[in-house]
Amino acid sequence: MTRPTMDLPTIADDFEVVLRGDLPPDVTEYARSRIMPLGDHIGEPVLHTRIRLTHEPNPAFDRPVLAQANIHLEGRMVRAQAAGHTGYEAIDRLRERLQARLPRFALHWEARRGSMPSDDPHEWRRTEEPAQKLPYYPRPVEEREVVRHKSFTPHRISPDEAIRQMEQLDYDFHLFTDEQTALDAVVYRMGSEYLLQRVDGRPETAIDIAPIRLNTKPAPRLSLDEARDRLELSGLPFVFFADPTSRRGAVLYHRYDGHYGLITPS
């Protein structure tokens, strides 16, 4: 006797589109028509999908519409975001982003199945193309402040696991505690490769996966003001540095509103 089969949830079963700002109502159906077919290629149950479109009426933004996707699978989430001149363009770019990320995420998950990353909401993201990052508001430097300070306990994980979490949550970087050295570290993408930097460099310590290249320079010991100056002078999206007193790693980064965000270990 054959056993009855149970219908597994698909991306169409629980699909939510949220609009914020001045957007045409039919962009909701456009999002459904463009994103829903991607569920056929996920190959596993999709518990919930949330698409959020936000229009920022700010002339400083070249692409004022931000499209974000949260796809909840069993025990983890795939996130992506993209920006466009219109809601339709943002959705098209989001689809391209998801098409590129979902297969890579599935392969990486099969290789690293077993652990569950944190699901805390963060503000640092990697957009679809490194050369076309979402522009942040060009606020005068003298007006920029640290308006968000997040302090948390970093997980002790391997660099490979940190990259998996970074990719899954679509971050620019990921601050964590290296399980091999018990030191604060950050992983980030540069072009087609991943880089790892620890607070003290530790060039003699091996990395457990080949695609990761070690930045052997120790994190500079900087005060918050010095980190802010370095961030502005470098033109980079973030600066990884060590607090002069605690010697713990921290990250200062640009927010989309032109202010700064600060991440420190508790």
C-alpha cells in the first residue's frame, strides 16, 4: 500500500508584498509575477515570503525605490535587496539578485548543513553589484552622527560559517568571534573573493577553507573619532578597528540616511 503524500508549502502559499511610500498599486501583482516563479527552483518547502518595496522621495538617491526579499525556509532565511528608479525596475533587479543567490546558497547550505544563524535584523547589506551600491544620503560630514549602536555577543564560529551567514543574510560584512583563535574578526567580500581580518592579524594561523584570503594586517587601534575619520578618508563602506582600551573588534559603517552605524561586541 502506498503512503499518502503531504503537500509541502511552496512560495505561493504564504507570499506577502508590503508597499511603503508613493508606489503604484499594480506593482504588488508585478512583484508576485516576477518573484513567485523562483520558488520552483528552491527545491524545498518555503514557509513564508515577504517582499517589501520602499520609495524614498529624496532627490539625493539615484535609485529611490528599494526592494527587499525575505524568504523563510526551514531553520533559516534567504535575504536579498536591490534598488531601482521605479518599483518595477527594483523588482526586476531583485529577481536577478535572487536568481544568482539561491543556487549558491543551496549548494553552500548542503555543504554546511546543521547550524542555524542568528535572525536579528541588521542594516548593513550587500547590493547586487559592488560597483553600484545603494547611495547613502550625502549629508555633510560635520552633521553625521552615530545614530545606531548595536552591541551583541558574537558567535564563536569558523570563517566559513561566518561567510555562509553573511551570504544568507546579504550583508556587506559579518563581525564574529573566530573559533580557531577566540579573537574578534570580520569577513567581507572584495570582488570575487572573500577576505578575513582578525584584530591581531595572526598570519601564522591557517584558514580552514581555500576561497578565503587572509588580510594579515591587524585591525588598527582607533578611537571612535579616529575610526570616523578613517571611514571618510578611505571611501569604504565600513571600517574594522580595535578599541584602544578593550582591544575588542568593532565596525563603523555608513547608513543609507548619511549617518553612521556602530557594531561592538558586548
